[in-house]
Amino acid sequence: MNKKKKILVIASTFPTFIAGDATPPFVYELSKRLVKQFDIYVLAPYSFGTKTFQEEDGLLIHRYKYWFGKNNLADGAILPNLKKNKLLYFQIPFFYIFQLLAIMKLCKKYKIDTIHAHWIIPQGFIAVLYKKIFNRKIKILCTTHGTDIFGLNGKLGILFKKYTLKNIDKLTVVSNAIKEEVSKLTERNIEVLPMGIDTNMFSPKMESKSLRKRLNINGIFLLYVGRLSEMKGIKYLIQAMPEIIENYNKTKLVIVGDGEERKVLEELTKEFKIENNVIFTGWINYLKLPTYFATADIFIGPSIKTKNGYREGFGLTFAESISSKCVAIASDLPAIKDIIIDNQTGFIVKQRSPKSIANKVINLIKNEDKLKTIKDNGRDYAVKNFDWKTISMKYGKLLE
């Protein structure tokens, strides 16, 4: 009987399995689907209240401590945390050093064959350091999700990225837009391979009348899900609401998520006197999201490209939306076009344009009959292109 290859998955974003945690679970979802084929070990940063070791779905999960107290660099998304609190920059050297030490320990303990590093910086870079200094034989597959490519574009950041890309063995990116950007830094082969979704979970079968009742929605149900940050462009959606409400006064927008922009956005709803039509839920458990997607009429993701160049790397919530047969409206960003094909799987509007959003929503409400074909197309497209069964099989081949 052939021995399974041993894979060490390293990531800065990984669920804590603590009640109320809203960490995107895509690294976990991929990893747990590979345990039949490989022995999978996971290394993630320690968060306050988590265990330093636990086993979930066949994954052996280790967490390394790099700082003391509750306010840690990797509690949530690293770049927004740094933007919000400059003092967190002091944690970066410790984050790198203790992650490297943990990689050394686990690779030796488990005799790891391959490291699967999520994000070029920091995980990919640290994996390369380990390979160069301690273990030339180990293989590295690096997957970039976007923020590490669209951001960190100072001289030092570019230097780190080029060095990492030169010294890994295989590279995947989650969208064609990221591939185009990475191609400016390397001539190596790049495979476009997105993160996936559970299309049985994100399904129209999850529709719930009780959710509408609980949220007191008697009209059109608009939905946003994600971090409340500048890059997500939510203020433009809120600015579109007065015109939508003027035409359909029972319309409600449900904003699921939290982040550094929340207070500003809540104040904006008061400024426009639409606070009765906008509901901020905060983060909710990932397992509850399918019900929101399947019950909402329209999902809107008004993402933008910021002045610093940050933008969506893929936009998994759009795949979750169309899989649930919830009509999706997206901004005209290159990465999102891998999922939302205008007038086929969803609809594209102009960035930073409340008028464009309002017009599209109003037009769709008026032409409800048109939406059935879009919903069916979107569902079929999601099942064919983003189901975890297909995605995990492709990653399995790369890791062999």
C-alpha cells in the first residue's frame, strides 16, 4: 500500500472554530477535502481563545503564538488591521520568525513532503526561506488570493514577491485578473484555480420565509455579505438606496459583516434618513449564510479599486450568490468577471456609481420575468466551475 504524501498547509486566514467566528473558511474547506488523498497538517496563527493543537475533519491543526494579549496582527485580515492600528507593525518580525520556527518544527516532526502556502506574502516567502536554509528537497505550492499581489507594491514588497515566485515549485492564482498581474513579476507557469464552494450548501433549497419574517422584510430583499472596508465600496450601495426606496419604499438592504468602515456606514444611513431600510447584522456564522443568499432577491457587491491599488482578487461571495439562485450585481472589476458574466450569470455596473447601482436594481425589479434565465444560468455556471469536488480534485493533482 502506497504511503500518503504529507502536506503542510500554511495560511494566515483559518477558522478558529470558536462560536461567532466569521473567518472565511476557504483554506479549511479545501484542506479537509484532500485528507483522503494526503495526510494534511495545518499551520495557522494563534488567536486568543483558540487551541494550539486540535483535530478537525481529519486535519491536524497547529497554531503558533507570536504575540501576547488579544489584539493580534492576524486576528482577521492583516492589511486592514495594519491600516487601522499602526502599532501592529511591531508584531510583523515576530509573526515571521515564529511562523518559520513552527514550520521547521512541523516539517521535522511529520516528515513533510510538500508545503502548500496560501498567499505569496507572508506564507510563501517564509516557506521559501525554510526551503533555502533548512530543507532543499521540500516542494512548495503557493496559492495567491489577490491582496498580496494587488497590495504591497513598494520596492521591498516587490522584491519579496519576485524572490518567492522564483523559488517555489508550483503557483496557482484564484482568478485571471491575478494571473495577469503576477505575469508582470515572473515568467513561470501560472495555473488559474479558484477557491470553491459547496453547491449543495449554497442552494436555492435553503430559502427561508422565516428569515424574511425575522428581519421584517415585506418588500425587496437586497443583500451584501463581506468585510466592511473601503475596498468593498459599500458606501456607494448605501448612496444608491434613497433612489431605490423612492421607487420601492419597502425595500430593505441587509449588510452582513463587520469591519473598520462600519461606524461610517451606519452614520451614512442616518444622513440619508434610510436607517429603517438598512439592517447591519454584523458577522454571522458561515453555516447560516446559505439561507441569506437563497432568500434574498438581489446580492450586490459594489467593490472598487482603491487609490492604493487594492481590489478584489476573486469574490467568492458572488459564486455563493449565483449558486443559490440569488441574482448578483457586481462592479466592473476584472477578477469578478470570472464569475459574473454580464447579462448571463449576473449583471455588471460601473464602479463608484450609486446611480448605476440604483438604475440596475430598479430595472431588475421591473423585469422580474427576465431573471429566471439568469438565475438558472448562474446556478449551472457555479456548479460547473466552482464546486469543491471539481476544485479539490485539481488541487489534488497539483500536490501529487
